[in-house]
Amino acid sequence: MSSAELVLALVVPLAIWALVLLFVLAILFAVQDGTRRLRRLHQVPCFGCRYYTGSPYLKCPVRPTDAASEAAIGCPDYADAATRPTPPRPKPRFKNSP
């Protein structure tokens, strides 16, 4: 076996394994970056806010440019939807109404 064939016999498998390792590392880094982004997006408080409408046209009338994005994480206008005050009951139109 000549020296050129010996070098090829060693370099080609090493190059293939190096490419496989780089591919696996790229996938792992992509998964790690994706989970980091998801954790960050789960901190967006808009979906529990009283002002969030859920409409695709106007998600939030208070801060429409920041609604449902990472910019809304520290929103100073956030108001919990569970603590929404109950609206006053309308006055009866007739005296005999309950």
C-alpha cells in the first residue's frame, strides 16, 4: 500500500466522522436555542391581561405595537384578567322588576 493510499484511508473516514459530529452539534445547538426562545416567549404576560383582545387586528388597545411579543415582557400597563372588576348592574326599568 502506497503512502497516498494510506493517507486517504485515514483522512476520509476521519473527515466523514468530523462532518457527522458537526451535524449533530448543529442540531443540538438549534434545539437549545429553540428551548431558550420558548422559555422567553412563555414570559409574555399578554394572554392573561385584561386588555388583551385576541383579535388579529388589534391585540391590545393600550400597547398595540408591543402586544404578544418579547417587548411586552415588562409591560407597565399589565392588569390581571382574573382581578377584573365586575361591571355595575343596570338599573331596572320598571319598579316591579327585581
